[in-house]
Amino acid sequence: MTEQLPLLIAAVFTVALLYASVGHAGASGYIAVMSLLGLAPDSIKPLALMLNVLVASIGSVQFWRAGHFRWSLYWPFALAALPCAALGGYLQLPALGFQMLVGLALLLSAANLLLRPPPETATRPPPLPLALAVGAGLGLLAGLTGTGGGIYLTPLMLFLRWAPMRQVAAVSAPFILLNSLAGLAGHFAAGQALPTLAAPLLLAVGLGGLIGARLGALHLPVASIKRLLSLVLLFAGLKLVRLI
């Protein structure tokens, strides 16, 4: 892996920059590039969660400072997601099962990035029971796969018109942060350790996330870049589910 480390660092930097600009932390992108570069499945999940924590922290601060965060919209998702994400992080799937589940998650992520949300009109927050159910389901998926859940929460909130785009991004970032921290806690509770690649990747995504979150808070349009990124997710997902 040593000879591929510069390529991996450049790839996760780019992913962090692009995802942070829309309030995401980039886990699905990190998983895609790590899978394509042949990292072991038992390294991919904790690395993705750890990188998520850093980038989601940066994004949360940037969108909060820009005035987009709404606590009343956030807390029902977070409350239900926390224990479920910890459970998902604790569970260790067999290598093949993990690859298939992550492959399907990447394909869903690619579809979400390709789909164009409807024009923004009047929005309305979700009913409390529905928000709790969504938070629980996405929290479990986040912990199992090493994603933060935001790549699924964001399009769902936009298509159901639960909030405007900037508020959705401001909710997604701390939602990802919470799920990633809980998933990591579950991972450590299961007696697992962090891979040795952690330090250089943290530096790369920290810089990329800081730049991306700042640009996102300034309303940088990223639609075309998101579609290019979706092709990477699509290829990696198809590879993991063994369709190519």
C-alpha cells in the first residue's frame, strides 16, 4: 500500500473538499477510493468513520457560523441515530457481507448524487415519529458501513421538502458527526484498533474539508462536480457487488 499512499492522500483530499461543500463528510467517497485501491475491508470501515469525524466537525462549525443550523430540525434524527450507530459500529460483518452491503450503499449514494432535487418551495418539518424512525435506520446503516448517513438523509429531506437546501446541509453535517463518533465508539468497544494509515489521511481530509466547507458556506455551485463524483461511486459499488 505504501506505493499507492500519495494517490490515496490526493483522492481523499479531493473527496473531502467536494463533499464538505454540500454539508457531507465524504465517507461514501472515501470508501469508494479505498475499495478501488484494494484496502482490506477491516481497515476501510474505521478509517472512513475517523475521516468523517474530522470533516463533519469542520462542516458543522462552518454551517452553524453561517446561521443555517436549526436545532428543532436536528434533534429527532440525532436522538434515534445515536444508539443505532453505536450498535452498527460494534457489529463486525463477514468480509463478503460487508463488501456487498457497502457496495449497495455506494450505489444508493451514486443515485442520490445523480438525482436532481425538486425546486425549492414551501418546506415543512417531518412528523416526530417519522424523524425518529429515519434517524434510527440511517444510524444503524452508518455504523455498519462506516458512512455517516448524511448521503441518504440529505436527498430524503430535500425530496420530501422538510427544509431548504442550506438548512439541510447544516443538519446533515452534525448528523454525520454524531453517527461517526458513535460508530467509532462501537468499533473500539468491539476490541478493534485504528489502521496505521490514519495520520496522513487525517491531514489530507482536514485541509480538504476546511476548504470545501468554506466554499459551501459561500454558496459555491457543485452540481456538475457531484455528478462526476457519482460515477466514481457507481464504479466502486458495482465492483464491490461483483457486477463488474
